[in-house]
Amino acid sequence: MTAPAKAPAPAAIQDYHAHIYFDADSREPALALREEIEANFNIEMGRWHEKMVGPHPRWSYQVKFRSDAFATLVPWLMLNRRGLTVFLHPNTGRDLEDHRDWPVWMGEMLPLKLSLFEDKQ
């Protein structure tokens, strides 16, 4: 196992991504969650992907938010994720570490395709 990278100062966090994972069976709860997020938070919603994209092992959509929304959005997601898996990571400009060393998982931890980032190093 690779040792975690030396973390930058929290000020290096530009924003956050929460990736909401779903599949054909959980599509409706994922859509309802997306609509509720959009209605209640000042965030940027990413595209809806009914295919695996980037390092993500399931269908997903992204919720992009600033640090000032963390304290309200993240606890809300913890309590309202509808049984879906949420993968949350900071954006520091260090993609591999952001996804490998510094994420937060809500629900099932899934293996990511980190080779996409390792090849860029």
C-alpha cells in the first residue's frame, strides 16, 4: 500500500466534489436526491451519467460546492442520501491524492480507477 501523501494546508482546498453513485435500480432515488439538492443548496450540479465516467465505478452525477457550503451540505447528505453511496473529495489540484488519500465515503466504499491519475504523475 502506498503511504499517504503529505497533505497541503486546508487553504489549498479550492472546492469539493460529491459524487452520487447509482445504478438502474437506484435511478429514481438518485434523481429525487438530485432535485432536492438543487432546490435547497447553492451549488453547481454536474452532468447525469448513466455510464461509468473517469475513475468512478458506477453511474454518477457530481455536486460541486465551495468550502462555505461544507458545514450545511455534508451533514445534510449524511442524513438524506437515500441509501446511495456518496464519494466526497476535496479539490486541491492534486487529483490522485484528492481521490486516494483525502476522500470521505458515505455508504459503501468502492474501488476507484486511480490509474487514470497515476499515469499523469
